[in-house]
Amino acid sequence: MTHSDVIIRAAAPTDGAALRLLMDELGYPMEHKVLQANLEQLATDPECALLVAEISEQVCGFAMAYTSKSLTAGKSAIIGHLVVTESKRGAGIGRRLVAELKDWTKRQGLTTIRVGSQTYREAAHKFYEDQGFNKIKTQLWFQQTLNE
Ligand SMILES: CC(C)(COP(=O)(O)OP(=O)(O)OC[C@H]1O[C@@H](n2cnc3c(N)ncnc32)[C@H](O)[C@@H]1OP(=O)(O)O)[C@@H](O)C(=O)NCCC(=O)NCCS
């Protein structure tokens, strides 16, 4: 596999089945219906970059970033998801996806890009550091579902 075999493009609604497999690999199994609805919404959201990597028309990775706002960081980009299918890892695809997300961030007029990565993903931490990211903190997240 060479770099020129890999195409990075915007995700389309027809990528739902492939993204579901990749979400499984990432450790987030999803119902197809839920993923498809979210994909269709986010694919056209101007504050979201949703990219897929493909080789010979087969999706082998995807990445997502979105804009976030806070008093401390102002407006910045956050990488929400990044995964390359196991058999294609180590060939520079993750690096290309992140480079595209950085370009998207700059086109949004933003100068900071962040990513949260679970503590057990040690290989990903090394990967991010190799791409120029600096570790800034470790934190816990809490969630509550609000019923109507
Ligand atoms: C993290 C991930 C997206 C990287 O994608 P990839 O296509 O394998 O990475 P690349 O081939 O572009 O690697 C670029 C550089 O990162 C580093 N790197 C990548 N994987 C690494 C690993 N497992 N261990 C150490 N360094 C690694 C290398 O320095 C590599 O540079 P090289 O070209 O000199 O080898 C991919 O391994 C993956 O999908 N992992 C599982 C899901 C995951 O953890 N996602 C992150 C969620 S926060």
C-alpha cells in the first residue's frame, strides 16, 4: 500500500455501514439507525468535519472534529473520533486524517486543536504526541440522560 492508494474524502450518508464497523473497532458499538441519523445530521454541519479514508473504494478509517467553545480556550477544534481499521494501521493513514483535521481547523480560523483519549489507549497517546500534540490533563467525564 502506498500513500497514493489512500483517498481522504468527506463522509457521506452512504458510509453508514462502514462507519458502524469502525465504531465497533473503536469500542463504541452502535445501532445502525442511531448512527445513520447522526451521520446524516453531522455530514452537513458546517461546524463539524467528518472524513473517511478509503483504499480501492473500501473505507478503512475515519476521523471527526467539531468546534467547541469555552471561556478558558475560547473557540477551538476537538477531535471526536479517530480510527483506522486494524489491518491498515501503521501505514500513515491516521497521520493523514489528523493533517486534514488540522487544515479544517485552520480554515475555521482556529488555532487550537484538542483530543481526549481514554487512558488505556497508550498507542494512540504516542501517535498524538508524534503528531505534535502535548498532553495537558487527565480527567473523568460524567453524563446524565434527561427524560422529558
Ligand atoms: C491511533 C490510530 C488512529 C493511528 O493511525 P495509524 O494509521 O495506525 O497511524 P500512522 O500510521 O499514521 O502513524 C503515524 C505515526 O504515529 C506513530 N504511531 C502510530 N501507531 C503507533 C503505535 N501503535 N505505537 C507507537 N507509535 C505509533 C508512529 O510514530 C507513526 O509514525 P511512523 O510513520 O514513523 O511509523 C490507529 O492506530 C487506531 O485506529 N488505533 C485504535 C483506535 C484509537 O485508539 N483511536 C484513537 C482514539 S482517541
